Amino acid sequence: MLIDDDPVSLLVMAESLQEVGFAVIESNDGHKGLTLFAEQHPALILVDLQMPGMDGYTFCKSVRSTPLGRDIPIVVVTGVDDVESIERAYDCGATDFIIKPIRWSIFRHRIQYILRSSNAMQSVQRSSNLLAEAQRVAKLGNWTWDLNEQKLFVSEESYRIFGVPKVDPGVFHKLLMSSVHKDDKKGFDIAVQKASDGEASDYAFLACLPNGESKNILMHLDGSAEHLKSGHRIFGTIQDITERRKAEESVRQLAYYDSITGLPNRDLFKEHLSMALHQAERSKEKIAVMFLDLDNFKRVNDSLGHEAGDVLLKAVSERLHESLRSSDLAARDVADMNSSLARLGGDEFTVMLSGLHGIEHVEMIAQRILERIAEPMMLSGNRVCVSSSIGIAIYPEDGEDLDTLLRNADAAMYEVKSQGRNGVFFYDNALRQQSHDRLELESELHTAIEQDQLTLFYQPKVDAETCQVLGFEALIRWIHPERGMVSPIDFIPVAEESGLILPMGAWVIKTACRQYQAWRKVTDTEFSVSVNLSAHQFADEHLMTTIRDILIETEMPAQFLEFEITETVLMQDADAAMKILDQMKVMGLRVSIDDFGTGYSSISYLKYFPADVLKIDREFVKDLPHDEQDATITNAIILLGKALNMGIVAEGVETESQLQWMRDKGCDQIQGYLFSPPVPPERAEKMLIDPFSLRHD
Amino acid sequence: MNILDTEVLQLLPGDAQMLQKILNVFLKSSEKLMVMMEEGVENSNMDQIAHAAHTLKSSSAMVGAMDLSELCQQIEAAMHDDECSRISVMVQQSRHARQLVESECHSLYLK
């Protein structure tokens, strides 16, 4: 399109252009030119700068301000020496200029060139717009990093992904680096390093953006791109994959969760179980797999409809959750327990309990689930009761792999069904019995303490030379009304696990002190009583307070109360043990090291433990005097104790020859069946009044 | 004297018929511009003179009427100095120069 108020110019320019095939639109006035431009969309505009009415500058501006005219080439025609007007025309948006007088022979070529470069520009602009648009849609930004010049080029979408306005690429670089989540930092650095070494790498990381948002970013880096060979550069893209991740998550939700209850489905449960099995293998913990089947679900479904059935399933899943809530499971050995629920389909649910140290509470939990599910519920106006059957398999006893455990739990569940439903069945019945017994024992132990079924027996410690009774070791016994005497070996572990050991231990100390006071009234001879301290008691921070209170209450003289602590317990935390022993010594108590020589060798510590007595374990004594090795060890223990000014007590002395051997080696005191087994207090009292006769070969 | 530079005319695009058309258009438009300048002198309308001179300067250069173009340029330049009397003289000279161009056109191309 030509715009000039001079008809001669218009005519000549038109002729020149028409000769090479251009279609020409003419206008002798700016306003008319604008209208024609809007109507006919010319490819190029030639405009005279000085015209009456609207001049060329205003015309340029007007064209540029329209969407259509943003990119059209505008060539202004001006006088040869008019630099000022050329500059002004550029400011108004002119693309190029032609100087008068026009050289017609090159005029048309100029116009053709301008048009072509403008087309090229526009096509670059278009493809760059398309690229930007494509990047925006794909949430993909690209950047190039010049390693030599340490310069970064960043595409617009990159800024948008990071939610920041277009900033200096250097600022963006810092922003990018600081946004990488700390857990992803290392991987990020490795990926950058790889790219600098000329390799391609992909890295997905979490970016913490300045606006507080977090986005999943997938970064591709390529230091080897062929087209960038000219310099040492890394080419890269960053893509916002947050939405994709969300989509993946919802796909996962669909694939791994039951749509009715929201519980994990069979596949996810298997994943959970598989992970738990790996963990349990390392930590030597147990896992319980429960199969739960509703006994009368089909009836509910048939009589009340599927919707009611779905409501029931939801309610059951909620009740399962409640039954497993750890706050209700206070017992210590389920402190590390994790649970995982799933619906396998139909009316079948599974429960996994992992991180178990024992299985004592598994049955209790299963019973609780059973009771909770059996509670009546309202379904579409009807009061409905459903019972359930639970089969349990335990790792590793009932199977070491996923399939075996699932199969066995299923089998156990069918066992319940065949025996009349509404019950719990362990795959391994003996195991169930064991867990049952243990629980029963614990509850009976509570009763035992309340009903004074516990009692102390006393075993004398005798002077090796004079056979005089020097003291008694108090030993706990449980006389069960039905079972008779229950061995401490059976009930002490139960007491320890249930936490009963602490009150029980205090009871032992107190009872021993009272017994001492009772005996003092019938004899004038000096003697002591000793009490064993278990690991749990020794670790109890209130131990010393408990002892002090008992001494005050029973008026027990501390120097006649002795605590027997095994070497193993002392060595569990030798430094803490030393402090407690020091406190005991300050209080005037006696301390003996029990079972010496059987545990972790503590000879180097021995001189730091302020103990009064070493007790030689019966294991070394039982084959004396003929076992040469035991003889050597025992002799060494005696010599060691003597060297450290400690008294020596030999336990488990049963024969005269053992007594004689001990005497020969210089052992001070003898404890064992040779003189007396542990006996009730009445019989022990007789030994105080009526000492043993001297035994000499 | 360079009333009508035939070399310039030879470089113009188009054939002889086109050239005649160009010259006719020129004669017509230059007459209009001359009248505008003369009116401007009469009414002391400097803007009108300036604009007409500017257009006629390039228009006449385009058809090789170099003397006329030169005069117009001088008028344009004199505008800045505000020399009214001189401008009036130069406009009269332009009128004469244009007359020469017209006769030349007619004798050479527009027979």
C-alpha cells in the first residue's frame, strides 16, 4: 500500500511495483490509508512522512497500535538529508526507510528484500510464539547455560513455572539452585555434573518456590547436544510435572485402594506385607497376618440391598481402625507395633500387625476386633449384628513368605468357620496355646501379688571353715493354689514383660528386711540377707529411693542387707552401674557380683566396681574338683577376688570334696545343697539357732 | 539551466505511454501546488507555502524538473529565515520555471 499526498509519487511508485507483479493499493491521505489498511490487510506499507492532515509519523503509530499492524513492515519515504525524521519515524514504529530521490532501478528490489526479511521475521516470531505456547501447554521451559561465560539463557515458561516475573537470568539461576529441596540437592548436583561432563541426564526434584508453593520439576540436562558443539554449554529443559504426579497418584489411588471403604486393596496390602517382611527379617521381629471374614454379610446384602451392604463394609472398616488405634494398646510390647488394614474384596478384610516382639497381644487384639465388629449397628433402619471369623498366621513361625502367610491365615480363618464361626484361630495351635498360657499367667500373677501367693525362700551361706551361717540369699517362690510351686524361670519373664517386676522386686526387698528383723529377735549372731536385683530393677531410676524408703520403714541396718547383681546386668551399662554401686556404698549397703565369670568379661572393670563379694557361678563348681579347666578358672577367680580384697562365695556346692577343694583354695563362703536348698523362713530360722556341725575330712 | 532532465525521465519505470501519464499528472498536480504557493504569498500563509514547496520539490525532482525542484528547495530553506519578500520573488520564479517545464514536456513528450 502506498500513501502519499503527491499524485506523481504515488503513480511512479505504483508503476514501479506493479511492473514486478505487486498489487498496489493507493491513498493520498493518512486517514484514508488507515481505513484501507484495515479493509485490505496489505503486506507492506510505503508512507510519505510529510502529508497534510495525518502525517506519516501519526500514521505509523496508528497502524502499530492495531493488532493486525503490529508486525507489518512500514517503509517511510524521506529526504536524503533528513536524519532527524528517520529517527523519529523509527520511534513511531517504522521498519525501514527509503531516501528521495528514489532510484527506481533498485526501488522494487529494496521493497522485495524488506518484504522477504519481514516474512522471515514474522515466521520466526510465529514459531517462537508457537514454541512459547507449546511450552506453556506442556509446562516446559528451556534454558541454555554457557559454562565458559557462566551465562544462562532462560525461556519465558521457565519463569512462569517458578512463579516469578522475568528476572535477570543470573537471579533466576540462584533461584533455581536454592529452590531444590534439600533431600534432592545431592542428586541435582550429580545431574549437573554429569551434564558438564557431556552426558545427558534426567532428574526429578521437588522445588520449593518463592511463593511458598512446591512443584515437582523434571529437569533434563544435556551437555552433548550436537547443535551446541560450538561452545561448552549445557542445554536443558525444566518441566512442571506436578499435575502429572497428581494424576499418577490418583491412578495409584484407583489401582491400589478399595473404592467403597478407602482401604488398601489386595495389591497394596501385598506391597505393605512384602515391605514389612523385609523389615522383620532384619530386625528379627514378628508379623501377624489376620484374615477376617464377616459371617453373615451375604444375608445383609440379600435382605437389605447392596447399598446397605456397602454401608456395612464402611462401618466394619471404621471399627477395624478403631480397634487398632495404638493409644488403646498400652502394653509395652506393642509399642513398636504397626498395623495395616486392607479389604481384599467381598466381605474379606486383612489386618497386618508388624514390629511385634512377641505374639502375646495378637490374640487380645483379634478378640477386640471380634467384639467391636459384633456390636449391633443400624442399617437402613434395621438393627443388624454381624459376627466375624479371624484366622491368624504368624511370621516366621507359620510361613516366611507372603504367599504362605496369606494362605495359612486364610486356612486358619476357615478353621474358625468350620468350628461354628465368630472366633479367632491361630494357624499354629500350639503357638496359640503358648500365647494363651502367657496371658493367663500374667493375669494370675496379678492375683498372686494381691493374694500373697508369693513368698520368699532362703538359702544359707556358710563359713567355709566354721560352717557357721553368715547370711541368707532370699529367693522368690510362687505357690499357686492349683499348680503348686511355679518356677521363677516361668514367671519372672512374664513379670518383666508386664512391668510387674518393679512392685514385685520392691516387695522382695521389703519382705527380706522384715524377715531379718524377725530373726534378729531370736539370735544374737551376726548375719546378712541378700536380695537379687534384676536388669529391670537396676535400670529403674527410682531404685535407690525405693531402697531408702524400705530401709527406713523396716529399720533395716544397711550393712546387713546385700544386693546380688549379675555381672551381665552390671556390664549392660558399666558407667551407670558404677554410679549406682557408689550410691549403694554411700548408704552402707553390701554388693555382690553374681554369676561371676559367665557373662561378658569384666575383669578390667572389676577394680572400679565397689563390690564386696564375688559369687562363683555354679557352672564352674558343678564338675569340681575333677574338671581341670573349671578348677583353673575357679582358682583364678578366687585369687582375683582376694587380690581385690573381696569376699568369695561358691555357689552350687553339693559334695564334701567340693567343700574341701574350696577350703584348700581359700574360698570364704559356701552356698549349696550340701548344706541346704532354699527353704521357707521357719526352717531357715532353725539354722540360725542350731548351726551346722563342722565338716572336716 | 536544467528545465527537464531527460536522463531522470528515462530511468522512470513504465513505457512511453506511462511516461506521458506521469507527466500529465505532474503538470496537473504542480499547477495545483503553484496556485497553493501563490495563494500563500497573497495571504501570507507560510505553512501553506512550506507544504506546497516541499511536495513540489520532490515531485518535480521525480520527473527531472531540476530547476523547479531547486527553487522549491530554496523556498523551503527561506521559510526558516522568514524572508517574505524573497519568498514572493522565488514563488514567481517557480511559476516561470514550471511554465518552462510544461512547454518542454509538450514539445518533447506530449505532442
